[in-house]
Amino acid sequence: MFDDERYDEQFLDLGDSIDYAHTQDLLEDPFSPVNPADPADPADLADPADLNPPPPASSPAPPLDLAPTHALRSTLATVPGLFPRRSINLIVGDSKMGRLRLALSQLNNYAAPTDPQFLDYPLRRPGEQLGCVLCGRDRDNIWGRVREMELDNLTRPRAFPIVRWYPSRAQENEPFHHFALDLPYQQITKAAGQPPRFLLVEGLQLLMGNNKQNQQQAVAIFMDQLQEFANQHDCTILGLVNMPKLKRGEGYESLAQRVAGSFQWAEGASTLIGIERFQPSRSADPSVHAVARLYRKISLVLPGEDVGDLYARFDLSGTLRLAAKPETPSMDSGDRLDCMLDLLDPDSLIEPADLQEWAEQLEITVRTVRRWVTAKIESGEIVKEGSTKGARYRKARVN
């Protein structure tokens, strides 16, 4: 059984126990070994001339070190072929489309102890430390989703610390010249015991504040700051962003144009992942139209390359799992009947007339449907009630 208290340390309330004055001191001079203003510092008792003797007049000035701070850091991609190291990447989609569920499902795969991957892109080594910053959601709600979706790799101790960033506190950072992610990053590092290398930021656009998401110059500056943050901390960022509101029938052909706000959001990103509702063709099998709401189309756009579309399907726990396109011939009668079953709520009754209706909709025989029902009874997904002649069935409740 999951122990909530065991993981409480992962979920820290941003702003609590933060000494802003001390943090500002560190930011102003993080490498100073002494504080000259502190008489209690033993180094102040020494002769200042002895502490910093001037160089000889003939000594040449040391050359300036202009190399980037991350020059000696790993160059291995966070996800080879998908997310370059220290890159900014976006998942783009409407509200309620499953952006967060897609991200959590794939991060669970990324953190798997064996065969780690993200959207079917395999890793060449175990996944690195994860972290999550929430800008528009409650952390308890997200933690409830992680448990509901049975994402075991994210519930391991210190595997996926989550912190909450409050938009109302954005002004508190300005007097100290903090970047919006500085304090959440510190909190995650403390909770995990090591710095995060792959950071999920839900509601990324809220970090800007002041409703500047549509201003080209302001977004360009923010994306530059975000990239500098990623470079400084050797951290890859995956941000969740919205699509603009459109009337029915309207839309943008390019995924980059579907990011709400200025085009600089897409311009400053490395990989774009779009998620939208699957729309079957009019000629598709009737069962495909019946289960379309369970599917999402996922578009991938890499630098200089439009990869194409993937498809994902919600399972019973609400997890989005990659699946074949519903219209493909790979969906046999059993797959289509599984889709019909998924549309029912747990404990729903299935009458003999329902089986007859399914056979007609899917253009298969009733005998095929009954063989499928027998297999589902054996697997425990369907419960039989009553005698064989007048039997009814009930969809089993998953524990």
C-alpha cells in the first residue's frame, strides 16, 4: 500500500522556509570565502595587504576565461533523437486534451529501471533525476493523478519531487533579481538530494507574469533567460503550454502556430509535441467513431524535421499509452470489441441485446462476440451473472 507520509518530503510548498535575504547574499557573492563586514570572521583580523597581495608590476594580466560554464558537462542527449541536452521543449494542446497525462505517462517510462524510453525513443542509459514545477495546478491533485495512473516509477522515493510556484509570488523575486525557476530548482534539489536534469514545468507561460505572453520581445527575452537557466544547471526543460482559442472549424496548419501567444515560444524551443483529439475519417469503421474520444493524435516537430503523427489511447487508469491508429487494419474484431468495452463504466450491465447490437455495429457475427465474452470472463474483465440461457454480464471493476 502506498505510504503518503513516506513521500511528503518530495512535495515542498515553495516560499516556506526560504530565507530570501540569505539567498540574495549568496547570489551577490557566492564564492567569497569571508565577509569583510563581519567582525567575527577570523580573516578580518589579518592584514588586508597579506590577504590580497598585489601582483608584480611586470606580471601580465591573466587571460579572460570566456568558455561557457557547461563546456565540460555531458553532451549526451536527454532523450536521443528527441530532446537534446539542455534544450527547451514544449507540449502543446488545449485544456482537457491530456497534456499532463501524456507527460506523466512518458516520464514514468523515462524513469523505468529497464528499457527506459520517451514516446518510443529509447535511452542508451538509465534516466536522470526528474523534477516538476507546477504553475497552474495544485500539487495534491497532481500527486493523486500519479497514484491513480499507477505510475510506480514516479512514486519511488526522491524520484519525482514536485514543487508549487505561485504566480502571485512572482513580484517577490524581482527585488532579488531571481529568475522564476531559481527557487523551485533549489527546492527540488533539496528534496531529491541531487540536482534535477530533466524538469517538467506545467503552465510554463505563467512564469512570465504581467500578461506578456503575446509580446514578441518580452517572450524572446524570457526564452533566452530560460535557455541560460538550462545551460547553467545542465538541465533539459519540458514545458506544457496552451493552444489559442478558436471557433469550430478554424485552425492552424503548423504546430508552431498553435502555441498560444507570440511565435517566439516556438522559435525558442527545440522540439514541439502537439496533442489533440483524434478525428477519424467519415469512411472509417463505425467502431472507430464510437471510440474516437479514447484516442489522441500526437504530432512531433523536431528542428528542421516534421516527424509525423503518433497515436495514444487512454487505458482504464487514465494513462495515455501509444497505440496503433484506430483506422489501421491491425485492429481485429477483438481489438474493436475491447474498445466498446472501454466505453462502459465499471459495474455496467451488458445484456444479450447489447451483444447483438455490437455485432451489427462492427459487422461481425454474434458467435464471434460470444467467444470474445468467454475470453473476457476467463481473464476477469467481465463477470457472468445468471444461468447460461438467460445470462447477463457485468464489466468488472478494476482494483
